[in-house]
Amino acid sequence: MFLGNSSGLYSKISNFVALILLLMPLADKKIVLIVSGGIAAYKINYLVRGLVKKGSEVRVVLTPSARNFVSELTLSTLSKNPVLSEFYDAQGVWNNHVEIALWADAIVVAPCTANTLSKMVHGGCDNLALAVYMSAKCQVFIAPAMDLDMYSHPSTAQNIEIAESYGHSIIPAQYGELASGLIGQGRLEEPEKIIEHLESFFLRPRLVMDLAGKKVLITAGPTYEAIDPVRFIGNHSSGKMGFALARQAASRGAQVVLISGPTVLELEHPHVKVISVSSAREMQSEVFKYYDSVQIAIASAAVADYAPKVVADEKIKKSEDTMLIELVKNPDILMEMGQKKKEQFLVGFALETQDEVKNAQSKLVRKNLDLIVLNSLRDQGAGFKEDTNKIRLLSGDKQIEFDLKSKDEVAKDIFDFILTRLPS
Ligand code: PMT
């Protein structure tokens, strides 16, 4: 959101806007407040007042029974908008529930009675407020309020769970003295706390799900090529770059298969299947189980180019002053992916120490890639083991160079670029 110096005035304006958003997360937010019929509705005047003071625009919708608990004149004066409760107003004009719902950046149901909660989660739609709720595409906040036994009843608990499973945010009822005179949990959360819930929601960075529906295959880490049962030929790859790519893709909605050589890293995410391998041949065999079914494939693994021709069954004993190990070429997995490519967007990495661009360019063409990510060991903070990397993207005749960044940010840049090249 914050731009660099080069963008001048535009940069200053967007920094200012970003600052305002940070300080006033509810400024210009459109809030529909649904009020249902419980005694706690008396607090709603304060909620409306608080939201308006924070810069929000508020429209109040009442359930029929809420009209017994509040003053419509007070609420419309505080919200500066007519208060709605019927499908048609006194002049017979239709109150379009779809328009009201789609207008909202958030819907708050407060107080939410047991009856309204039950109807909300089970599809009841016998009043304007419920029709607005059912038409909503924005985040819904539910602040229940009822007597303690109603609140602790299993049906209420279950309805709250169902509401959560729909992705709604529950603002739990509080403990204290209730209208019945009993003491327990069931009080409507205080208006200023409800406002805090809304503020923290609008402050949270929005998740971008621009890889939803895509399947992504990623190779990561080193490969170990066994010499004998205790020794191997390997390299310094930690797997950090590949794991960052997998995290990034999954957080943007993709289904990810992450095939990794030996690493201490772990990744638990419902969208990521981690497959652990050791040698290049094992990696090759796993890659081609999934390759045909993915839309994006990224080879960030540091695959050993050679492996011992013979792997000793027993530990090799120390004897001569010198020892020769005959190596044979490993399969080039990425080259094979390029040859078998159909619809996949294929991304390779190039780790270079000299003639970086020339070598990367040659791999891009030779391996039939759509994009190659060049990192050079000559750049400080780039390459193996670091938490950072410095990359240059090469695709066709386009080249983009990036600053040194965390591997998570590098992964973001890579997917942002890929998305510019994918058919929508
Ligand atoms: O794991 P980290 O510690 O975070 O380090 C990240 C990294 C430096 C390993 C990563 O950023 C990186 O550069 N990975 C590629 C390393 C490499 O093997 O580069 P290469 O130029 O030798 O290979 C070119 C491409 O062919 C790579 O995509 C590689 O995965 C692939 N390849 C290479 C050889 C082989 N036999 N099979 C392959 O698939």
C-alpha cells in the first residue's frame, strides 16, 4: 500500500489515505444493523451513535418484535437514515432487501435473540431483516443476547456453531445481571466492544484468493544421493524458498502438492500435501504422479545433477589415501517436465554464480519454461539457507529485477507475475 519516493504526489496521497484507514478503520464503512426483539435493544442507540462517530454510514433494520423495544424516531435521527422493518413502507414502496444487503460492508445483528438466530441458521425468512441477512455477501457479525438458560441451551449452542460454520463472526454474550434478575451469561456485549470487533475486522489484511481452483506442484529442498548407508552427496538447500512458495499458493486458495527433499521444515495447511523424498529419482517419480493434473508447476529444488553409480550396501571402510566415486547423471526433472508440458505454466529456478542472465536465459529456452527465477550466489542474502532472496524473473524477452526481500515476499512476487500470464 505504501509506495516508494519515485511516485511523488501520488505516493504521498496514498500514504495519507493508508494512514487514515489505519487510524479510522470504520470511516466510510457501510453498516447494516439488524435489531431483533430483546430488552438489550435499548443499547442500540449507543451502538448507532458510536458507529456514526467513527465515520460509518448506518442503516437500521428491525425485526417486527424489535419495534416494541426501540424508538424508530431516535434510531433514524441517530443514523440519519430511515429505519426499515417492513417489506413495503407506508407509501407502498418496496424496501429492496437485496439492495440493502449488497450495499453493506458488514451486517451486525445486535441484539440477536434465540428466535432470530435460529431462523438465520435454518433458512427462516419471514421478515425484512431475515431477507436482508439471507441476501448478504459481506461479513456478518452476530451479538446474541438472551436469558442465561436460553443462552446455554444446547439448541442455541448448536445454532451458534452453525453460524460460525457459515463464516459469521460471533460476538459472545457477556456475564452479568440480566433483565430477568438472574445473573449469568447472556448480556449483549457493550456497544464500544462491538465496535472494536468491527474495527479489528476491517484492519485485518484482506485475503486474496486469486489462486482458488488452481492446482500447484512445487519441488523444494535438496536431494541426497546415497554413497553408502551413512554418506550422501547433497547441497545446502534448506527448502525455505519452496516452502514459502507452497505457503503463498495455499494462502491464496490453491491446492498444493509440495515435493521436498530432506529438510527440517514442516508445513501443515489443509490445502498442502507434503511429500518427502530423498534422491532425485524419488523426486522424479513423485513429480510425474501429479504433473498432468496441475495448472502451475514450480521447480525450486536444488536437484543433484549426479549420483554415485553404485551405492555400497555396507559402510565403506577407510583404506587408501584417495578414493574415487564414479558418478552418473541424474534425470533432469525440469527438462522432462518441459518436454511433457501441455497446459501447465512451468517455472524453473536458476542458481548461478557467473554469467547469470545468459545462463538463466539458456535454461528458460532449453527446458521449455514459461518463466525462470534467477538467483545468484553473488548477491548477499540470496540463495541457499537465507530467509531472504534476491531474484530476477525472465519470461520470453521480459525481465524484472526485484530487491532483496524475505522468501515469503519473493514467493508473492512470483505468483503475482504468474497470474498476469495465466488465462483467466
Ligand atoms: O532451499 P533454500 O535454502 O531456500 O534455497 C533456495 C534455492 C537457492 C535452492 C532456490 O532458490 C534455487 O535456486 N533452486 C534451484 C537450484 C538449482 O538446482 O538450480 P540449477 O540452475 O542447477 O537448476 C535449474 C532448474 O532445473 C531448477 O529449477 C532445478 O530444480 C531443476 N533441475 C536441476 C537439475 C535436475 N537434475 N533436475 C531439475 O529439475
